[in-house]
Amino acid sequence: MNSRPFVTSKTPAGFADLPPLGMDGKSIFEDFRRYFSRTLGRNELNEATYHVYTSLSVAWRDRIVERWKKTQASYDDRDTKRTFYLSLEFLMGRALGNAMLNLDEKGATADIMKKTGLALEEIIDQEHDAGLGNGGLGRLAACFLDSCATLQLPVMGYGIRYEYGMFRQKIENGYQLEEPDHWLRIGNPWEIERQELSVRVKFGGYTDFYTDESGTTKARWVHSHDVLAIPYDMPIPGYRNGTVNTLRLWKSTATDEFDLNEFNAGSYSEAVAAKNAAEHITMVLYPNDASENGKELRLRQQYFLASASLQDVLRAWVSKHGNDFTDFADKHCFQLNDTHPTCAVPELMRLLMDEHGLGWDEAWAITSKTVAYTNHTLLPEALEKWPVSMFGRLLPRLLDIICEINARFLTAVAQRWPGDGERQSRMSIIEEGPEKQVRMAYLAVVASTSVNGVAELHSRLLQQHLFHDFYELWPEKFNNKTNGVTPRRWMTSSNPELSALITATIGPDWVTDTQQLSKLAPFAEDAKFRAKWRKIKLANKARLAALVKRDCGVDFDVNAIFDIQVKRIHEYKRQLLNILHVIHLYDRIKRGDKQGITPRCVLIGGKAAPGYMMAKRIIKLVNAVAAVVNADPEVSPLLKLVFLPDYRVSAMEIICPGADLSEQISTAGKEASGTGNMKFMMNGAMTIGTLDGANIEIMEEVGEENFFLFGLNAEEVEDMKRRYDPAAIIAQDEDLSRVMHLLACNHFNLFEPGIFDPIVDSIYNPHDQWLTAADFRSYIDTQKAAASAYLDQEHWTRMSILNTAASGKFSSDRTIADYNKDIWHLPTIKQHA
């Protein structure tokens, strides 16, 4: 079976009964030493720390492979139902520390490495973040895979093995510069290449309709330009339970190395052109789609993922069941992680009909029962659209199928609402206009057995607005699955001291049953427990301060409130509102109005999409304000501001435990869920936020008295847009007027006058959909309340403990259990730990 790593149909004698590898520190060290000396040919431990990391990783990978093979064999032997999680992004983070944590041997390894003069944490730090995602979507996918393995569910992830991940961000003169993140340049010891399972993916050509021997009209995709998809498998271990699931990442390459005839004729560049073009598909994560070439490459990536993954699944089925697809729908679920993998819908239809001989009705019955769709955003990109002309040129057979799906669907709409042409136009998968577009989100909704949002508000807004017509047609399809994060990485691993205190207080079971964290609530009233909690928080803040000093050259005082906003830079996330508050505090201090100002260290981090000029200008503004604030001896004792460059998973593992105040300040109705808010809450940070995304559910769990709420709600936002007059709001608010004056008069950009005029203009714009000015006063007042609360450290610590105690709902284990109960219906397959 192709789902088993390294398992062939015939296992040679002596291979199946290999003795298990030792899990004690001595055995692990012996394997480490052998790899270092003999496989890598190294002599001195201090000559290359990366080789030390590689050797230790391979020693651990061998132990995981033992469990990996047994897990996959148990799935195949039972012929169990499987879910396949299709995502263009997976932000897995570092693998070595996670592997040791999940196999419960980190302590023994650390002890024995220390005896040789090696610090385990320094070795772990040599691993490069696998930057295969832009932010929350990819990190959520990683958390979900962790939870699937921990819950012992047969789930396999499918993604793309980008050669260059999310760009490495540098800041020069306050501006974001993007550098390639060639994360694979020195290899990845955690992946296994599986050339034998490569598949061909078609592009271009045209559809040939023909009549078979029985007189039935059939279709085939001909004269295509094919590329090869090569799978690389990465193990996903569950938490101390013996289960190891698989993440399969696809690499593109040419079907032939080069055209030998071209080469022999002397046309060397043309000979390798096809090879280069094929490899470009998986070269870079999410190309900038501002250009036509970028759009085309992005569509190629999406189809490449869908086609390779579905061919892989169907091959496994056929190898065991032949072309009998009677029970296929009962054994498979394809979960689309946002709209990006929606090409899976027509591709599954194509494969079932063109390659395996099923009729339309049979293929549609299977597709519509196996595909499930998660929507992750209310922004326009939720309705991802492709020009019909481009789609037809790249994927002609798929466009035929989409048009047929649409024709049949619109017939159903007409039957439900006779004569309602306007509704048919609104719901059509093909959008009419000067240039016809394929609406991929609509295609996903039409074909899926389940459509879910990722927070209660988000799911409600999908039903009321974005997909309202579809909800009226199929209300039973729609449901909510509030996101979650894995407590293994975001508490046990990233905050070990706090995790140890929690375990000593309520026992260890909370790591896989976070609802047990509620047992911490009574300890909020225990002064000795609060003192221990506060001591750990100060140590975590010191660790974060060291990171800030190293990367920004700024000293953070651990006794100040650590005010953190780290996420993708986007106008709807309103980093701009945060900066306006910093400017307000700066203005107060400069005017001598220091009464009631609590010392505050503000950290903002995140990456702006390379083509998103306003987001990049906001980064410049943060750095410009920081330069003025931090250099002013009158201001800096009370206020510091930094922009932390190159925000990534490993940085968040330090940032999250050290945060006091979590900024979740998006315009209400714009953030689908958020997961950073959950990570901060789990680690005892207080949230300052709007009634948006999962903030609403966080406040419901912890209580409004332990949450700093401000701003308009989603309904008020929509109402405000009809009468929004930011100029009047600014004129009537003296504090906001002062802030806007400092921005407009180039105070923070004396030597680059005018560079922030577009930001000023956006705040004054009555069509500003982010309503920055509208929420300013509420935000400033709530920030003042948070600063005042921080002065009472006993009370603040109580709030911190209660936030952690109330965070149990936001484990990805709960989220995945909900997916399984309502959508996937997978069995739990127990393994031996």
C-alpha cells in the first residue's frame, strides 16, 4: 500500500523482526555518535553544530520510524476510513524538540548530551524553521496534524514541499526587505523521499471527446505538458501514544531531465527549459500574484497539490480494491483547508470518470460525499477567482467539468427559486462580466458535504452574508468548528516551567485534556501559588527581553507591561491602531502628563506580503516611531517600542510565554478566528480586543472582568460605515487630533517628508473599512484601564491564572474531536506507546 512509509509487498527475511531501538539516553547517544562519525564523517563535536543537530535528529527519526511503520500498517490492515487534509500551507516549526517531547525522552537525552559538553537547547536551535506557510492558516494545519496523531485518528496531511519558504524579513532604514528563505539548503533530516510513488500532473493541452466501444461518449485530456510530483514524507508523532501519522509534501520536477534532441542540436538552454519550468511550481511559497505570471503560478501550485494528492489516494484504493468504487465514499474524506485546494473537486471527478470509467452520477455521488470545506476568511480573497481564459488554457479538462457542475447546479437553483435570474447570477460558479471568472469558493460550497467557519461569529457571518444564498438552499451543510492550538507545542514545549507548575498542581493529564486546566481556578486565590506563577512569568519575560536585545538592540524592562502584537501585517488587523496608541503615550509624556502612565514595552512583529504597499508602509511607521521613542531619554524609561524582524514559529515560542497583554484588535467582523489569541491566553496573557473572531468565545470562557474589551461590534461596524465621518471624530477628540498632527507634520520622518501621507489619508478617508478613527477613543480608554490593572500585581496575577484556567476550550484536540464527531467519523486506532 502506498500509504505505508518504506513498506514493500515483500519484506526480506530478517527485516521484519529487527529488535526495537533503545529509548534510554545511552542507546540514543550511541546512535548519535555513530551517525556523526560514520555517516557524516565528522571527528570533532565542536567543528559543526549543524552536523551535531543532524546526527541527533536522525537518531530520533529512526525511533519514530519504528512507530510510523506500525501505525500505517495498522491503518492498512484494518482498511479503515481515512481523512486527507489538503493544505497549501503547513507551518510545522522545529521537529527535533517536538519529537523528543512526544516520545518522552527529552530529559534523558539532555542529560547524556550534557556529559559530553553539548547543550541540548543549542543543538535544537540549529534547526531551521520549515517556513511552509504565511501565518495562522499554516500553523493551524500543523496544530491539527499534531492533534490528529495525539487523538490517534487516521489522518494524513498533503502539502507542497516549497524549496523556498516564507521569505526571511530584514529591516533596513525601517523598511521591510525580503530575502529568500532557502530552508532546505543544508537538507532536512526529517523527510523521506519516495520516488517510487511519483505521479504525473497535467497542464495545458485540450479535451478530446471520443466514443468508446459501447457507444458511450468519453473524454480524455490530451497533448498536455506534464510534470512529475515526487512525494517527501514527514512523520507526525502523537503525544506519547505510539501513533505516528504522515505529512506528505510534493516536489515538482520534469518528467525527463531535458530534451536530448534539443541538446544534441546545440540548444542547451532550450533543452533544460522544460525541467526548469516544472521545478518552478514548487520553488517558492505562494508567489506574489499581483502579476499575471504570479496568478498563473499560484493556480499551477493549487492544481499540482490537488492532482498529485488525489492520484495518490486513488492509487492506494485501486491497489487493494481494483476499480470497484462502491465503498470509496465510506472510506475517505478530503478536508479542504480554505479555498486554495478546491481544484480537488473537478480533479476527483476527472480521475473517477476519465481514468477509472465511472459515469457522471457515480463520480458526483462520491465527490459530494467525500469533500468537506473549511472557510478561513471573510475578506474578498475568500471568493478566490480565476479568469476563465487562464483556467481553460492551463486546465482545460477541469474547466469542462466545472461548467457541467455549474449547469446542473443552476438547474437546481432554478427549481428551488423559479424565475429568479438575479439569484442564479449571484450563485453561479462562473461569474459573468467583461472577463468571466471561476468562483472557487462557490465551487467548494456546491460540491462539499460540509462547510464550516472557524469561530462562532465567523460561521454566523458566512451564513448571513458571504454564503447566504447557499445557506438558504442547504442549511444542513453549514456548521462551526472553532479553531484551537496544540498545548504540546504552545505550553508544554514553549513554557516548560509553567507547565511543570501546572502539572505539580493538578496532575499531568491536562496536556491531552485541557479542560482539566479549569482546576487551576481556585489557586488564583492562593498567594503562594500566585508568587510561583509570577516568578515564572518574570523569567519568561527575561527570555523575551534577551531576544529583543539580540534582534533589536533595545532593552526591555521586565517590570514593565509587555504589550505584544505579532501577526501578519494587514490593515484589518490594525497594527496602525496600536501605533496610534504608542504615539498618544509619547505625546502625553512629552507634554509632562505622566500621571497614571504605567511603564510599557510594546513589541510588534509580522510580515507584509511583498506586494502589499500599505502594510509595508505601516512597518516603516512602526520603526520610525520606535526610533524617536527609544532615543528620547525623557520617554524611554516609560515607553519602549520595537518591531521584531522575521517573526516565525520559533520566535513565537519565546514571545508567547513572556507576554502580559495580547493585542487582538482587528475590526469586528473581519478576523475569522485568530489562533495567536489562544496561544497567549493559554500562557496567562490578558487579551485586549474587539468582539471579533474567537475573541468572543475567549471572553465568554474567562469572563468580561478578565478581558479588556473595546470597540464597535460587527453589527455596529456595518452601521457606522453608512455614516462614517472620521474627520469629525478626529476634530472632536483632542488626543486623536494631537496624534494625527504628529503624523501629518512629519515629526517621525523629518528626513523623509510625506512618506506617511498615505497612512494619514487612509485614517481620514470616510470609506476606510477598518474604521481606525472610530475605535480610537475606546481603545485608548481600555488601554488605560489595562495599564492601571497591571499596577496591582496580585490582581493581575489572579487574572493571568484565570485566563490559563479558562483556555481549555481552545485546544486543537477539542477542535479535531469536533471535526471527527460531525464530519469525518473516523475510528480511534490505538497503538502501543
